[in-house]
Amino acid sequence: MITTLPFPAQRAARGFQALSDETRLELVRKLASREHCVCELTDALDASQSRLSFHLKTLRVAGIVDARREGRWMYYSLNSEVLGMMAEFLNSAVARAAELEGQTGCCG
């Protein structure tokens, strides 16, 4: 039986911090449909290439976005493995909160 290790809180924090910007959330939404060239993203988000490059780098460092070069263009896609682990992290918190619903804390 294969078991997955829990997604470390530190790694989750980097991912959620990277998603705490409207532009980066829009990039993730756009990339959810398919891989995009940076020139397509600049048109779709009506933003300069330098601005999007900064945001894409932030998402890459967090592991949320993968990049590949083809000629002089960069193509970006979502890293579904990391996003899936982030979703599992949140889902486990939601499940635990539902289990504890209605229980009082130590001071109640």
C-alpha cells in the first residue's frame, strides 16, 4: 500500500502566499485551461510582460507553475501535483473542522 506523506505546513504556506495576489490567481485560472505562452498571457490579462514575469516567477518558486522554453518563448503550465497537495491540505483542515463542529474548546 502506498501512503502519501502529509504536505508540510511550510511548503503549503509558500504556495498559499504565492496565491495571495489577484494577478497570480488570474494566472492560475488562465493556466487551468492549458499551457500558455507568456505572450498569450500578456494579451489575456492586459499586462506587461515584465509584470507577468515577476508574478510567474513567484508561482514557479512556490512550485505552482512549471515553465519550459521553446525557442525564444517561455510556456507556462500548472503543476497539478503541488496544487493537489495544497487542496488535500485544505480538505483535511475542513474535514477536521467539521468533526469538531459544535464542540467547545478548553475554556468553554
